[in-house]
Amino acid sequence: MKNGGSPIRHFSDFYIKTIMGIERRKLIAAVGATIVAASLAGFGASTYLGHAAAVTVKPKAPQADLTQAQYTCSMHPQILQDHPGYCPICNMALVKVANGEMVSHSDMVHVDLATQQRMGIALATAGVTDIGRAIHAYATIAPDESGTVSVNPRVEGWLRRVYVQGVGQTIHKGQPLYDIFSPELQQRQREYIDLLARKDGLLGDNMTIVSSNSAMVGSLSKEKFRTRDRLLSADMSADLIEQLEKSRRVIDVVTVRASHDGVVTALGMHEGNYVNPMQQILAYANYSTVWAEIALLPDQLEWIKQGDALTLHSGLDRTTAQNARVDLATLQIDALTRTGKLRLPLKNPNGAFRPGAFAEVDIHAGVRRALTIPRDAVIRTGHGSFVVVAEQANHFRSARIELGLESDDKVAVVSGIKAGDRVVINGQFMLDSAASMLALQARLDSTSGAAPQAGVDMAAQKSMAPMAAMPAMMDGHAGHAHAMAASPSNAGGGRP
């Protein structure tokens, strides 16, 4: 050996150093584990004491005397006092406890004014108004047959000119319709001129009647009037006859004019056609009065009564409407389809109701007074109809209602709310969902039997929840530290 000495001595020195190193590492690991456990215990204890100091535990309230009147909050049932007032939490008016039992309002939801504005909440008041069943139908506008004029020539002849261009043209009284060249009408004019000449000859230059010619002059005068009537019946106007009397010359082409205002409904002849009294040149109708033919289904007929009010809106001009009354005397029933056709006369001064066009009809049937709300307020589900009612202090609740008659903009309420209640007409679906969630949570709480501890604030209960788990967490940390200290890796089991 280089340093000398026996092998046994060297081995013993090595063994002693190894044993002392292992014991030193064990000691260090044990001291470290102790320090960690002490730190965790100190942190947990301080946290627990801090939370415990923050919790305000109120002394248990004495048992209330149920024989006296008690008042509670609808949203916070833990608030209970023996006099009226307001809830210190939500500032809602307290309600009286019924027979010692707390009134449950778990289906109510509170929404502050700022949130209501963001949600667009709109309210309407339920009230007693007139309401009737609204019947929607369509009507076909037909011309008034009594105002239709058929234009036929009174004499035979040829059409020299037709002033009407086609069907649908509006014509006015005195407007030219056509020019006709008629030999027959010319012959009548000659006869009339001849009678005028003979009468003038009998009267003389001084236009006085001689006693011997008085009978002849009377006969000529009668013949003159008969011939004049024949000219008028041949569509010669009074102006043309006056012109004929002055000029004593035959008018070859005679212009025929309209006798009424109207709209052309038919045009059968054109320039150059030979016509006779059996042929129709054109036809026009006066549309100042028209007929509305309303088509009604069988289920609509049972609701219509004599004198029901109705409104017709023109299909050509939606701004034009006419009000009328139902007249069942003009109702016709089709035996095959069982549908009805109701005819009503309409005044048409502006021409908005043109024959052949459609009109929308609203019949107000079965009008009565009832409690009504807007249609938009109703929430229709498979389990019934509901509305959201606004209560005091920005609280809302869901209410089941029974509906009656319905019109375009409102519905009748048979039961569920009363006159003066305010219902939500915009944003009610979100409020109803919130109220349903609150009611579900209340049912779950009642089923599980969970209730707040007496004399302890709800906020304090929630703050104590994480502290209840603190001892277990501390025990877990300490056990983990002891396990680390006792593990072989930390006990000196590793290599030197």
C-alpha cells in the first residue's frame, strides 16, 4: 500500500464514513419534512382564523309568535318582521304572512331599470275594451249592371271614325264616340228641311199666320216636331239640329257623343265597318258605384250576423278603404261547395275599386266587451298560454291565462289576470325563462331539504364553504410531506 497500514483498518474507516453519511442525510430529510409540515400548518391555521374572523354569525333569532301578524319579503323569505315595511335587501314592499305560513313567490324575477332598457322591455295595461272575431276574406269587384251603356247605331251606315281606342279607356259625358255616314239619316234631314221650307212659305215674309192657312201651318208644325224627334232618336244632338235649322243644309257625317261618364268595357267595331241597329259598336259602364262580391267559407258563415261592420281595402290602392254593413239579403250559397257569396254596393268616387280587381275584407263579427291584452304579450306553449306580469319594485312573474276571442291586435282573457295588470309585450320570453329557472331551483331545494342556517347570512354561508375543506387540505399536505420524508429516495437509499 502506498500509505501503509493493514487492509482491515482501511475497510473499517470506509464503513464508518458511509454510515455517518447515511445518518446525516436522514437527519437533514427529517428536519426538512418537519419544517414543511410546520409551514403548511401555520398557513392553514392563519387562513382559517382569517376567514373565521370575517364571518359574522348572528345570534339565533327567537321563535316568532305566529299568533301575531308577520310580514316577509317575496324574494327574500328570511326577512321576517311584525310590522309593514320594505325589504332591506331589494327594497321591495313586505307582504303579510298568511296563517303563519310564509307566502312563496319563487317564480318572480327582479330586473333593474338599466337592464330593462337594454332588454327592450315594453309594458301594456290590461283593460276592458270591445273585441270581436276578425274574419279575413277577399272580394271581387264587379261593375254595376244598372250603369252599363250599350252603344248601338240607330240607323244603318258606315263608320267614318271611331274615337275610342280600346277597353279600359275612361270617357266623359259629351265626349265624341264615333262618326257615321248614313244615307237614311241624310234622308231624314232632307225631310226636316222640306218641312221647314213649307212652313216658312205659308207664313210669308212677315211670318204671320193667315186665317185660311192656319190649319195647314198647324199640321206642318206637328210634322216638324215628329221629324225632329226622329232626328234626335237617330243620335243627332240638339246642337246639330239647331245647326241644320239655320243652315238648311244636310250634314253628311254625324258625330255621336257619350251620354254618361264611364269606362269602356267592350269595343266591337272599327273604322270602315258597315253597321246597323242590331250591332254593338262599343259598351261602357259607370264605375261611380260598383259591387263587391265577398267569398266566404262555410266556417265563416256561422259567425256573420246581419249588420256586422266590415272594411274593404282596395287591392290597387291600399290607402283607400270603404266601410260597410253586412246585408244577408244579398247572400248566395253554392249548393256544391257550400261556400257563400255576399254582394255589397260600394261608392267609388275615386275609381280605386276597379271591376275585375280584388279587395281585402275585414269583417268584425261577434263584437263584445271583454278584458283584453295585446296579442304580442301571450306566450303560447304546449301546456297552455302564459303572460309575464310586472309587479312592484321591478319584479316580474309568469301567469297562466285562459284566452277567449282573438282579433288582429288583441286577445280576450277569460281568467289569469285582472284589469289594470301590466303585462310585458316585448322581452317576455327572456323573463319567462328566468322565472321558470327560479321556480325549478325552488322545487329542487324543497326536494333536497336544503335551507339556510338560522341566524347566519347567506353570504357568510358561502364564504365558509371553502374553509370547511381547509383541514382536509392541511392533512393532505402534511401526509404528503411525511411520505416524502419516509420515501427511500429521501432516506438515503440512493447512491452515495
